[in-house]
Amino acid sequence: MSQMQVANITFSAAGSTRVETDSTANVIMMTVNSANVMYANPSRTVFPTGTINVDNEVAIGGAARIGGSLFVAGANVIALIEAAGGDPAASQAEQEAGTEAAKYVAPATQHFHPSAAKFWVKATGAASTIEVSYNMTSWTDGATGTASGTIADDFSSADWCATISFFTNAGATIDATFTTSVAITAQAAGTFSVVCGRMQDGATAAASLVDPAAWFVAGYGDQ
């Protein structure tokens, strides 16, 4: 294959279509029909004033700066961003309302949605030990069968929904005449207390508090 090396060349410099090169024959600017002006040198920037049609993939290694509209699959992305006040991510208020359909959910705000747990914890039954948790500050073991927890980022009020369960005491004997249950005994915006009790069937049977092997507590509501 032959090569042609040209020091400097300009095609139709005064016309509507031209190609300009530098001293090493690199194309530095192309003007097509007096509309699409494109700098082709990799170190330069593309400034189209008309339309550029690309049938295959466009790979951009650096930043892409767009002064006009960006259309993806027919949707004007720039218009969506502008309509969102410059931020396409849902805000805390929009997450809490749960009705916004044109914004994406950012990791920093997704937990504000009503369907998301605001905290959860697995704690050791007879110790002040948090085994694993989310948005919890501490866990305090109380008397037998009782404990309390402190939430890191509080709810907006004491009106939140708690779910509670337990892992059975490994040393307990399964007995059909006993029923073990857990409950919330105190609830505030940032704290709660729990109790685990075992009750024997029958009108004269006495209830007794027991420590489970582990507590499981989660809370839903407004933060």
C-alpha cells in the first residue's frame, strides 16, 4: 500500500466544504456544507453546529460537555435535568412522598421511602452486643427477658411501626404447653424497649421472662 505525505493542504478554503491539516498532515478541522465544524485532532474538541449521525458506538474517554440538548432513546435528558432544578436525583421529600416517577433514586436518599426500614438490628439475647445492624447506636441488655435499643438517626416522632422477633434459646426445651412471645414495651423517636416472655397455657399458669438467643427488631416510619 502506498502512502501520500503532505506537509500542509487546504481544500476549498473559501467554499462550503473544506479540510484543513497541520504541518504533519493531521486533520485539524473539517467544515461540511458550512454547518458541521469538527476538529478531528484527538487533542481538540468537537464543536458541531448541525447534526452528527453515528451508526455505531461513540467512546468518550474523558468528560462530555453538552451545551444544548442530549437525547437518549428519544427522551430529552437535558430537559429532564433542567425540569428537576438541575438535580435528577429524588430529594428526601420526594422519596417520602413516593410519587415522583422522572427521577432516579440515589443511595443517599433511598432509605427515606416509606417502604424502607429506617433501622434494623440483630442483638445477643443476654448481652449488650449488636451482632449486625443498620442505623443503630447501641443495644443494652436489661433484666432477664428485657433489653433496649438506641437508634442513630431518630424518627420524626414516636409514631413508627416496629417489627420484632427472636431466635430461640438454644438450651430451651420445646414444650407444647408453653408459648414464647416478644413485644415492644416502650417506644420513642430514638429509643425502644423489648421484652421476651414465656407463658404456660391454662388460667392458673404463671408467665416468666426469658432471654432469647438473639433479638431481631426493625422499624418503619418517617425520619
